[in-house]
Amino acid sequence: MPELPEVETTRRALQPVCEGQKITEIVIRNRRLRWPIPTDIDLHFRGQTIQRLRRRSKYLLFDTVEGSLILHLGMSGSLCHVPRQTPPRKHDHVDIVLDSGRCLRLHDPRRFGSLLWAKQPEEHKLLAQLGPEPLDCSTDELATHLYNLGKNRKVAVKNFIMNAQIVVGVGNIYANEALFLAGIRPARAAGRLTQNQWQKLAGAIQDRLRQAIAAGGTTLRDFQHSDGKPGYFAQELAVYNRGGESCPACGSEIKQQRHNQRSSYYCPGCQH
């Protein structure tokens, strides 16, 4: 699944080619995504100018005077900027056609993505309960936030930081990597972390996300950038998907466990 760095990479690539552009139409080839695309979406946004393209968690928001398009890439989606006349491929479900003669084309083989809209997007049910953006605050602010919410919590720290109502954008890959960098085991109870450990973990979350964004996201089986190229951060991952291999820091064997139906990876020598 595209995580925060992949979505932010897409946003940065598309921002200069769509902001200030007028939407001439929205072509729907398949309305049956994770949630049905509203039948009135073209009516509301045809003729509207995209004033701003921003990201909230893993959602892309196309802001106009009428409201905002809310787009999620799902498990396997990608959003490409192509000439309007480009023949659609299989699984090209939506075109947001711009007055530049090009369009933003949503490709989603598994159809777990979504395209919705809201007059006030921050009040939409998908966005209203989200936690803070980890890169929009200082390390001290993020650490204090996590420490205060994590007090007396028995939930595993990895599950805790992956909860989007606590903090957004920390998916499975980056949770594993941040915990390794901070020296904390994934299964440790959130309430057992000291304030100093939360400080280290907050910094590690921010470092790994920034590094991934700079590198273009994580190479996933289905993910592609808006230019069709894969991300390149996977080759730099320290522990994720490396169970049984040697730790790059101490040489111990990296362990793999299952937590809440997700794989966790850690080094027993570096993480405690």
C-alpha cells in the first residue's frame, strides 16, 4: 500500500501541473471503488479551478471554491499525469481532465482506492478523527503528544504509532524502521516507554519519513510514482522484510513476528 512518503511524492510531482488548472470534466469508467464514486462529482467540480493540492495523512485533497476532491490510492493505486487522448489501460478508472489538455488518471487494479468530495474536507468522516501530521510539528511536540497519549497503555508500541487517530502516516514499513532506529522492540507496551524513549522514537519517525520522501518512497510491488517509475527507498531499509538476515548494525539475526496480522521485524541485539 502506498504510505505517507509515496503519497507525498505523488503530491509534489503533481502540484506544479495541476494547481491553477481548471477541471473541464471528470470521466468515470468504473464507479465501484472502495466506496462508490458520488454520481454528482462531475456536476460539482466541472469548471472549478484547483487552487491547491495538499495531503492529509494518505489522502490527496484537491481544493476548489466548491469544495475538495478527496482521493485515496488504496492498496495498489497510482495517479499519473498524461495527455487527455492517451488510450486508457485496464484498471484506469477515473480521469480528472484539465484545461491544459492533460488529465490526472487514477489506475487502481484492486479497486481499494476512493474518490469522494466534501464542502468542508476536515469535517468529512474519513478525516475528522485523524491525529497530527508527524512532519508538521517539532520533534519535541510529537514526542510530548505520543507520551501523553501513551501513558498507561498496554497496546504494543508498534500498533500504537500505526493508529491514525494517534498520529497519521506511520505505516507498517516505517513503524518497523523507526522502532529499529530508536532501539525499541515493536511488542513493547506503549505505556512502558519513558519520555526519553518517546523523544528518540518521535525523531526516528520523522527521520525515516523525511528520508523516504527524499528518496522517492518505498519500492512496493504495486506502487508507482506519478511518472510511472518505482520508488527507491526499499534498498535502504534496515529491518523490514529482512527476517533471518544479519542486522546491519550489530550482526544479530533479525527476527520476524506477527502482530495484529502484520509482520514485525526487529533486532534482538539493538532493540529492547
